[in-house]
Amino acid sequence: MTDHFIPPHGGYQNLLSYRKAEIVYDATVKFCANLLDKRDRTVDQMVQAARSGKQNIVEASMASGTSKETEIKLTNVARASLEELLVDYRDYLRTRGLRLWEKDSREALFVRKLGASNDVSYETYRPYFETRPPEVVANIIICLIHQTNYLLDQQIRQLEQAFLKEGGLRERMTRARLAARAQQERPR
């Protein structure tokens, strides 16, 4: 038994969900700056939803050592923020009479394949973001949000299972204290 009851935590930079959320954030900032009127309230809403998706993954990761409940809640907040952003992009396409790609369209499958690498970054998508019309850029970002949401859904399920298996901080503290007490009471 280890003397430490607070497990290693943090490491959000290694989470694929975080890296995808960071791409969504960067792309959203650029999309809003280039394609929407800066006075439009939607710009702030979209940027803040994208930021919330990314930042709540960070906060969840950092809280994970002492509160599984907080980690689960914040990961779910990240998921909810990205869902809100997804609706904003769909609204952008719908209100302008632009096409929303079907899930298994040729274009969506291309974006999915492009994002299949573990070392994916904004640079992976930069050529498309900078050279394609707004309809295509919005659809690429929608695909990225779906990918990120899928990863967050998987993460939440894993967090639930880990909690059921290992318990929370108080349970780990109790086990550690009992183990330490048993170690002290052993005859030498």
C-alpha cells in the first residue's frame, strides 16, 4: 500500500479530448473574427462556449486527484459547452441556407480520417480553414466538435467506472489510514 492517497492527476495535455477541444477553440476564434460581425452577441457566445469546452477539461483534470465528483461534473460541463457551440454552428449554416454535411458524407469522412491521428493539431486543419469557404469551415468545425464530444462521452463513462471501482477521496483516505494503522500495529 502506498502512503499517498491522492493519485497522480493533471496531464490534460495528453488527453486527445483536450487537444481536439483546443483545435475547436482556435478555429472558433478565427471563424468568428473573420466571418461574423464583431458586434454580434453570438461571437462572444461562441468563443466562450469553445473556451469553456477546453478549460473545463483542464479544470477537471487538475481536480481529479481529490474529487472524482468534480472531475465528472466538469468533464460534463465541457461536453455541454461544446454541444451549445455545435448548435451555434448549425444555426450559422441553417440561417444562411448553407448545407450541413451528413454524418457519413464524403466530406465528413475525409475530416474524420484527417483527425484520426493522435498528433492532430490546429496545423492539421489550417490549410482547409484558410482556403475553404465559410460553409466548409463551419462543417469541418462541426465534425471536430462531434469528435471531441465522442471522446468526452467515452471519458465520462470511464470516470464513472473508475469511481465505482476505486471510490472517491474519502474512501481512499480511509483505506490509507487503515493500512497505515495496521502497519504500525504489526509486531516487529
